[in-house]
Amino acid sequence: MLSTMMPVPLTIDHMIERAYCLFARELIVSRRPDKTLMRTNYGDVLHRAQHLARACLAGGLRPGDRVATLMWNHQHHLEAYLGLPLGGLVIHTLNLRLFPDDVAYTAAHAEDRWLLVDDILLPVYERFKEQWPFEKVFVVPFGEAPSQHSGYDCYEALLQSADNAVPLPEKKEDDALGLCYTSGTTGRPKGVVYSHRSTMLHAMAMALPDYGRLERGAAITPVVPMFHANAWGLPYSGTLMGCRQVFPGPHLDAASLLDLFEAEQVTMAAGVPTIWMALLQALDAAQGQRWQLPPMRILVGGSAAPEGLIRGLDRHGLHIHHLWGMTETSPMATAAALSSQEHELPVDEQYKKRARQGIPAPFVALRLMDDHGQEVPWDDRAMGEIQVRGPWITGSYLHEGTNPDKFSADGWLRTGDIASCDATGSIRITDRTKDLIKSGGEWISSVALENLIMGHPAVAEAAVIAMPHPKWDERPLAVVVLKPGQTLHPEELLAFMRPHVASWWLPDEVVFANEVPKTSTGKFNKLALREQYCRNKET
């Protein structure tokens, strides 16, 4: 028996029609490089997105062709997010924080034909332009630079060239919509191709109460860059639900973000923990005298948020909500919402629950596997690699087969993240496989040590790496950044840690640094730390 349901494909067309009909007057706000604000609405953005789609097709592109963007978070990037897939094209967001060679590699690997680039990012483009010859480069007038640039085409002129007689192609829900590359910290970046179907389902899931909790009237700010994993899908989810979208442009320092949140009364923002650590320091330093913020929901992903950060932001009315995922999972796969029973727990227990990465999203299946290919029990003690599958989880990489290092024999994505799982199905990330410390045959979690260290009131940031040891193979080394004006002796920090971990977990060495290097996505760059500190030990 067949169903009687209408075979309506899940494509971006429905999202755009819905927003145009229902939310045309809802605001889209973008901050320029000079910090002035551009204000427009969905009606204007969607009108321009349709022009972009038709202009690209009239200019010789065909459905399935890739168009790259090199842009910050703002309304023109949203136009590309919506307009390029509307034309059947594939938007490839170039990660401007990668090394130029890696950016060029991703453009060549994707076979990008055109590039849309912010005027203020032309210097970034010019560092790799000789390595991949785009057929056309359109400059987006985002900053104060003139809209015409010698040797390049103008984005606004492209939109004006649109011919309304050019038909928009019919699309299948499994057609490619977007392309993102992994950050490439352990090798060349790998391409993940999102479909219309996967993107629409992910957008709906992000809107659910236990996840993004998006609703009409909410004001959302994706601090996470739009060139990283589709800004966690928030531009799509926000458009689907008619949220006011407030884009920060290139200004991601704490004071600039707080000014924007206050001025635009932002109710939800999303970004990696390092962003919110800096924000907390600024709020604590101001002691309530500078910013008056509305109650805010803060989505945190990319790496674990320390319990101290969750508690600290709570004091200021900013409620952290943990997500976990990766480029390969679109990226949201789990979230840590408290159940009705957990709301009755003592406050300290609630914080421990909120510091977890939570339960799988609807339609996402998750399991933990040990080194012998056996599923580990949900006892919150046994650890295993997280493996996932679902309708917005990639089943392969672009131009690659199913590498057994990344995909199991039965088709699950091997994430490389190590976790334990409690009886309720809530996972707790303990480490990345490459960051676990094996000392004397036993595992030490660098993430657990980092979160504990960052609970010390004098500490701003901390990263823990494995240091080679002649007897124990590896021992922990902690790299610690102190808050301004604070002092701390290594032994004081170890004394703070002793009641909370086994003695053999304690770092053999604590070094203080001015900063912890970050990856292109804002995570701690442990590869750089290992090269710096372990090489120094060897020499």
C-alpha cells in the first residue's frame, strides 16, 4: 500500500516562498566594518536572492555548478545562502581563516566557477588567486571601498542584470545545496555536500524547543561564521521561522558583540566557547555598569563549555545551551536540554547535566564503540568513539570513497570524538581520539582537565596536551592563560585540582602563556601547542 501524502520535495523553494509571504517585513540587520548598521527586511533580501539566482543562470552557470563565497556574516551573504540554491547552484563557503594554500585547495577541489567576495576581503583573496582561476569574481560592496574594483566584476551590477524571464529550475530534494570543508587540522580539508532535504530537515530540528528554540519574534545572532558549517544552519532556521536576524559582520570581540546584543535586543546567539569566555570577562569587569542585556539563550558548540563558564554567564542572564556536532553532521547532532525530572535536581547537579553534550536530535542515531568494534554500555563510565547516522549526516566525502577510518563497515560516521553515555542517553565528551593522553596504559581526558582548570577564578583559558615521557609514555602538560591582573603559582593550581581528580591525572607541568592558539573555527589549536612545547622538550 502506498501513502496518500503529497510528494512535495523538501527544497529551499518552500522556505523562500514561506518567508516571502509571511515574514517580508521582519528585519535583517547587519553591522558594517565601520560599525554602522544596514537595515533591511526579508522581502528585500528574498527579492535580491531571486535576482541573484536568475543572474547566475543568465550568466552561463548551470544547476549543480559551484559558486564560492568569501564573506563575513551579513545580509548579502544571506542572499547568497538563499539565492544560489534557489537557482539550483551549490554555495561553497570558503573559510577565510584557513591558510591561503588550503583555501585555494578547497576551491580547486570543489571546482568552483565563480566567486562572491567582500570588498574588505579582497586582500585575502589576492593571496591565493593565482592558485585557482575563478571564471568570474564579483566584489560585494560591504565596507567603505568603492563598488567598482579594477579587474573584478560588481555584485550589484550582477543583480541588476537579472532577467525575470529566466526560469528557475525544478529541483529534487536530494540535489546538492551547499558545500563546506572540514578545518583540515589533521590533513587536507575534506568536502561535505549538503542536500536540499538534509538542510531543510536540519533547519526544522534546529528550531525545536530543546535545540535552537527559534520562534517568530526572536532576534538571533550567528556569531559562528557563515563560512563554517553553514553558521550551524541558523540562517536557514531563522528564515524558516521568521526570526529577526542580526549579523555581527567582522566585529567579534566581546565589547562589540555586547554593544550589538544590547542595541538590537538579541535573544539568542551562537558561537564557540572562546567567544563566550571573553564575553564573560568583559561582563564581570563591567560589574553591570555598562551593558543592559535581555535574557539570552547562548548556543555553544565546537568544543565543551566549562561548567564555570555556564555558571558565570548565568549570573548575567545568559543561559548556555550545549550542542554537539561537526561539519559532517550539518552540524547539530545532540543537545543538552534538562528533562522535567532533571529540573528537580539540586542546582549543582543541574550544572553538571548542562555541561554535558546531551541526547541525540530527532532522526539522529548515536552509538559509542570501543577499539574492538563493540558498543559500550550506557553506564557513564565506559568510553567509546561516537558514531552517528541520520538524514543530515554525511555518508562520504566529496570525490572520496568511504574511508574505513571515517566510516564503519555498516555505514556509520566515525566522528573521532570519545564520550561516555549515561542511562538517559546523554553523552559527555571526554576527548578527541588524537587528544587523549595515555599514561602508563591508562587514559586521561584532556577536556576534563581543561574544564577543571578553567573553573579556577584566576584562569581565563587552559589547554592540556600530551607530553612525551620516558617511563609513562605520555603525561599531561597544561598551558594556562590568566585573567588580567591575576597571579597564580603552579602549585596553587594543582592544589585546586587535587580534590577533583585522581593524583595521576594531575599535570606534570603547568606553563603560563599570553594566549592559547586557535584553529580557524575558534577551537584550541593543540597541534600548534604540541609543536611548540613538545619540540622544546625534545631540543
